[in-house]
Amino acid sequence: MKEEQNHQKASEQLDFLYETTKKISNEKEKNFGEKNSFQSKEEQVEILSKEHFPENILILDTETTGLDNENDDCLEVGSILFNVKSRSVLAQQSFLLPVKINKAEKINNIPAEITRLPQPLSEAIIYFESLVRVSDVIVAHNAEFDKKWFGLNKLPQIKQPWICSMDDITWPADKQLKTRPSVRDLALAYGVPVWNAHRALTDCIYLAEVFIRCSELEKLLIRALEPKVLVRAEISYEDRYLAKQAGFRWNDVIKGAWSRKMSRRDMEKLEFPVHEVDFHG
């Protein structure tokens, strides 16, 4: 019986990978005129999943002096290089960037004066760049916030695709998490002890420990990498709680509306109609 269940689970995962990678293949044919010469479902999954599936991910977090990347500064970066197949931490790093003041000290507990103490910052950034270079994907909790600090001041630009573990990953229903869970709630749902918060490397460690415990990680990452579109909820004021439960945010990207970015797969699961928005800026 157990062998049959394992065979069924493997078959379901194969079907999922096939459907996902077939879409990628079709897009490649459309964009580049390439012919699909794969002879079987198994062969297509093996080749395409190896080509597009992230082997190494860089779990990343920042601490900043405020929310505005034009007027505030990033003062700490933490990162963990994580191998998906082996569920292993390969390397980890954190470093401080010097700032004059830290308006967010009460939140991250980093006094500005310690950021100005001597440390090998140039070497730290070079090592960070090497971690980014060997990573297929960057993973951050609230990636839209973290990514905007790179390419500014001393931090390098990052060209790899990003996955937001708060918005892009649909966590298993049995974990009973909110649509946009906090790092703390995510860690506790996977049995990871929470001993501190609001330091960059600490939050990276929580995510790494979650990934180690997540049996469906490959599936979740593939789905998280699916293209996203901006949608607006067509919903009444009385039913606005449905939009909130589904991770939509009021007056955020679209003023005066509930909106969020999501894959077309997830759009089909909504309990209310949505309208795709062509948004630039």
C-alpha cells in the first residue's frame, strides 16, 4: 500500500512538472521559433526542469534606517546560500554598512555607531557578489522591499530573478498560515524555534530552516517562478474581507482598489472576479 501511495505521489509530481515545463517550452517556441523534439513526458520534464529549476538559492534579508531607499540607507545585509536538492546550507554571511544615524534602531536594535567600527567591508561585498553569482534565484521575505536597496551606495545590482516567500510562495494549506505570513509565523508553523527578530542573518536562518523542513519545496519554488500579472479585485465593500484574506492590499499599487500580483493559476482559485491591469511604473 505504501509503495502504491509513493508511486501515485511521484506520478502527480511528474504531471505537475510536465505541465509547468511544457508551458516554458511553448513560450520558447513562440519567442525563438524552436521545435520541441522531446520524445516523452519523462524526457521533457528531466531536461526542462534541469534547465529552469533553481539548484542554489540565495536567501537574503536587509535591515535599513527607514523605508525610503532614496532618503534612507541599508545598514545590514544577511544571506545564506542554500542547495535545494540536498536541503543544505552551503554558506552564510552578514555584514554592516556604515550609516550616520539609524531612525529604525528601536526596530532592528542596530546602533549607528557600531556600523562605523572597523570591518573588512570591501572584502565582505566581494564575497557577497560571489554568493549572488553562484545562485540561480534570490529569495527574500517581502522581496519588493529588499531588492530596491541593491544597486545603491556600495551594494551591487542583482540581476537574478527574485522570489518573495511572503507573496510568491503559496504555503501548504495544512500549515494554516495567513496569505501573507510573517517570518515568525512561518517559522513556528514549521516547528522552527524563534529566538530573535529584526536582524538580517537571523531571518535568513529562519527561512533556511523552513526550507529544510519543507518536503514540497521544489514544487513551491517552481510555482513561485511562474509569471505574475497585476490584478484588481472586482468586489463589493461588504465582501472586502475576501480580498484581504486572498492577500490583496487596499490602495497599494492601484489607488482606491484591492490589488495584488499573482499567477494566472492562482487567479482561477479566487472566490471573486478580478480584472487584469496593464500597469507601468
